Amino acid sequence: MAKIVKSALITSDNKAIINHVVKFLSQHDFSVLIVKSSFDSILKILKYQVDLFLVDLETVTLEDIDFIKILKKIRPRLPIIILTEDNSVETIRELTQAGSSNIVLKPLKNGRLEQMFEAIDNYYQVQTEIDSFDNNK
């Protein structure tokens, strides 16, 4: 039986982050698309079936919050993972309210991506259960 490969979209211009995340996702059977801008992210999400979106934000701005809200309007069930150094309670609250599924603090030390992947896996399991429930109505 063939493995099901999921696709991930990464928005970042940091080569070290990209390399680290691509290596990790590839080990978990994800194919990866990489873009450098929010605009390009939206175009890719409209054009391709993306199963996971990761965005690398150095500092979180109001535009970033609006960007996350727009993505959730386009693809409400798309898991959005934020990679950031900004660990302020206000920022994390705003990102969560905007629709991010998970926030991973940088630097990406051992274990943080694994925790992220576990959260993603849990998200997919919940979505599968919801779909099953909805289909049985």
C-alpha cells in the first residue's frame, strides 16, 4: 500500500529555518513547497491542495495577524503553524485568535518540532473524527 504524502507550504526567507523544517517534514512524509512572501503563500494555497502551512515570523505585526485571518477565510480547516521568537502573551493570544493552530518558539531546539508534529497529528485525528461524524448525520 502506498503511503499518503501530505503537502506543506513554508513561508520564510531564512535558509536555516527552511532547511531544518524541510528535513523534519520530509521525514514525516510531507512534500514541501517554499515561498518567501505572504502574497505568494495565498497564491499557492489557492492553486494547490496544501495540508499544512508554516510561516516564519521574526516579529509579529498587525499585517501578519490580518494575513492569518485571510488564510483562515480561504481555507478554514488548514492547520497554520507560526514559527516566531516573539513569546509575549499578547502576541500568542492574537495569533491564536486569528486562527493559528500552533505556535513554535524559535530557536528551533530539539523537541519543539516534534511537539509541533504531535499537535498536527492530533489536529488531523480530530478533523477525521469530525468528518466521520458529519458524514454519518
